[in-house]
Amino acid sequence: MLAVARALLGKLLVRRIDAPPRLAVARLVEVEAYGGRIDRASHSFRGATPRCATMFGPAGRLYVYFTYGAHFCVNVVAGDRDEAAAVLLRAAEPCADEPAEDAALRWLRAGRLARARPGATADRLASGALDPVLLRGPGNLAAALQLDRAHDGLDLTSTEAPLWIADGPAPQRIAWTPRIGLGSYPAAHWCWRAVDADSPATTRHSVDGERRPRPTPTLAQARAAARRRVE
């Protein structure tokens, strides 16, 4: 699962769209690993539910959930039925270096705008000022790619799917940090968030002094901690 998280950085999210140029592409620069049955912060920690059933495999599928009554978030299933692990896709860079890709960028921008409240941020989105960070944050990533629960279970290895993963330029430097927004979860200190350290599109996140010294647990340590919590 951690190996999958690392391998996803630099990969391309290829989204099939209904208008020219037919594809919108974004490069992954930030992900978070969730350890399934060994990780209390994971949706699948207590077993399968209608919401998280996709986490139980097969690997390579898209797991989509709705959160905070406002946002969809998307994940890559990263284990078998016993592991029920997944990797949350937190941020990506839009790929729009060629004139033909401007239409794809406008499509991504429209996805963000459709879920944005009126105000200063929406105005900046409409003007293109936020194009470099259109897919910063898991909710924004799903909105820009126009993904929702209807896409739960997609096979990300198939180029016939509405969304798939392709090879892209690997990051030169990868940084691991604690995951974001886990509050008092025992797993909040685990350094299971991986970022392209050279990308400006990653989430702005400072690690407080209490968390910084905590080491990244190995999977064996995480499993042992999960057993202790159950006992």
C-alpha cells in the first residue's frame, strides 16, 4: 500500500470527456495511504459497508466517497479483500502545455466552478488565475475531473474507462509527512502522505512540533498496533 502510494506520484490521470480534445490529463503530485483493516482512519477498518465496499478489491479500482456533505474524494484501491487498503488522491497538476489542450483546461476549470460557491474564489477560477492549482485538495481534484459516486468501482487499468492511470514523469524528490486532518486518531502521526517535493500544486500543510519527531511506522508495526487496539 505504501509502495503503491509512492508509485502513484508522477502518474497521469487521464479523463475521457465528451468534447474536443476528448481527454483531460493531470499529473499526480500528492497522495495519502490508508491501511484498511490495520488503520483506524480508514473507512474499511470496521469491515465492508455499502459506502466502502469497493475498498475490498480488486486492486486498481476507483473508490469514490462523499464527505462533509459537500465534496467527493477519489482513491485507488491498493490491496486485496483482506487488506482493504486504498490511496487517497490529494492533488494533481493539470497538463496543458499545448494549445490543443486549452480546451481540456477549460473543462477542468468548469468542473471546479460547478462546485464552487459564488465569491472571490469562483471569480479567480473563472479568470484562470487558479489554473495551476485547480486540482489541489482531494475535493477539488474530484470536482475538476467531474467524478462522483457514479464512478465508484471504475477499472483504472482500462483505457476504455472514463478515467485511467498512465505513466508520467516521476518526481525527482518525494517527501513523506503525516496525513492531513485526522485529529486525535492514533494513526494521525503516521507519515503516510507522499508528495512531489518540487511541485507547487501540493496542499499547503505545516506539521506542528508535537508531530514532527514521530517516525513512519512499518506495516508490521501498524498491524501490531491494530491488534493491540482490538485487544
